[in-house]
Amino acid sequence: MADPGFVEVGDRVHVLRYPVFDVNVALVLGDGAALLVDTLSTPAQGAELARAARRVTAAPWSIVNTHHHFDHCVGNAVLARAGGDSPVWAHEATAALLRDGARVRRRWYEELAPSEPELAGVVAGADLLPPDRTVHQQSTVDIGGRAVVLHHLGRGHTAGDLVVEVPDAGVVLAGDLVEESGPPSFEDAYPLEWPETLARLLRLTGPDTTVVPGHGAVVDQVFVRAQHADLTALEWLVRDGHADGAPPAAVAARAPFGPQPSLVAVRRGYAELAGRI
């Protein structure tokens, strides 16, 4: 595969849309320093990413993981070495999961093996570098004299979602709290909390804000509002269905995101209401 390239979407904010899983990585530049947001799925992909980033900047970089899923963090070790022993930032829940390397690798393997056995083996055997800098609710990182704000706005796609705001560029890097190229993923989600978390994200945006989703094309505030409306509709379907004792499949058939993603969401929502997650 030819090395992918970064595209500037805001002042010194560059996005690489990687074809495997259509995942986005961002590179934020300051004076003599940079910030790399997410690191892809494998060491080989991480090496491609490092080459692409080095075509944009020679500066050392820090790393942010928006959450703990393998397609956003397995390249950490490769990118940290290429970036000059980079610090790796994440929410404290994400960091805790990634520090338990054996468990998280086993789970990734079990999830991937039925459909992607070769990838499952690579991911399970990768050198996993966990974050060493954690965010509780908000941290501001100085990137070469440029303030970049890391927000944990609440649970949604996972327990540890981080949103990366570049205020002087009008860019918000949303991670998988926002999805463009497919429906939201609910396997580790909190469907009853996600709408309020996304409402908080919307308060960081304006009509001219560029929003970079975890997967797919760059979007705007209008797109995020529409996804928030769909997630809110899903939340109330789950609450009403649980109160009525409706089977999850019956509720999912009426939900906005298609049968299979919605079924996962309804089951997770029922588990939230039962206090199991």
C-alpha cells in the first residue's frame, strides 16, 4: 500500500484518512513541536503513519489516544519511537485498559479472529505502549506555544473518550464520538449517556467549526447535530422499550442506525438501566 498523506483541514491541523477501517489520524503543529492524535491498528501501519508525518514535520511529537480501541492505539510504540520518546496522553479509563495488556490483547484477538484472523494475530502480538499521561476531565497541552485542549466530556462510544480541541484553528477532533462513514459503534458504548456527551461536544463548536470524526470525511456542526438527534431518539427508544419489557430486537427494528448496530446499542442500554455496566 502506498503511504497515505496528510491534508490540512485548519491552520496547521492536518488529517490523514487511512483506508483500513477508514480511520482518521490528525497532526497538530506548533513551533518546533507537534501532536499526533491516534496511531492506527498495527506496527506496520504505524510505520506508514510515521513516514507520512515526517513529510509534514521534523519536530518531535506527543501522542493522544482518543480511546482504547485497537485501530486508534496499536501504533503507539512505533510512533513514540519515531516522535522522540513521545509522551502518550489518554483519559484515565483508557490508560487503565491499555495497561492491562494481556487482557486487552486477548479481547482484540477474540473480536477480530472470526472475520480477520491474520489481523487478529498481528494485533494480539503487537508491542502495546500504554499512555503515560492521563486526563481526568480536561488538560491543556502546550504544543510549541500553541494550546491544545483535551476534553473528557463524558461516556459515549467508550468510558474513556477524549475530544481534542484546537481553539485557534476552529478544529475539534471528536474521535469515535462522531462517525461519518458508518453508524456509531456500540460494543463498548453507553447509549443512554452518549447524547449528553455529544451535546457537550456541540457546545465546543460553532457554524464554522471543522469537526474530524473518528472514521470518514470531515464534517461540520450540522452533521454532529443530526447524529446527536439520532442518538437521542435511540436513547428514548431504549428507555421506553425497557419500561415496557420489549425484546431488544423489537426496539432495534425501530432505531435509527440499522438492525445490527442498533441491537448492540439496545442491549447495552438495557444493561445500563439494569445497573450491569
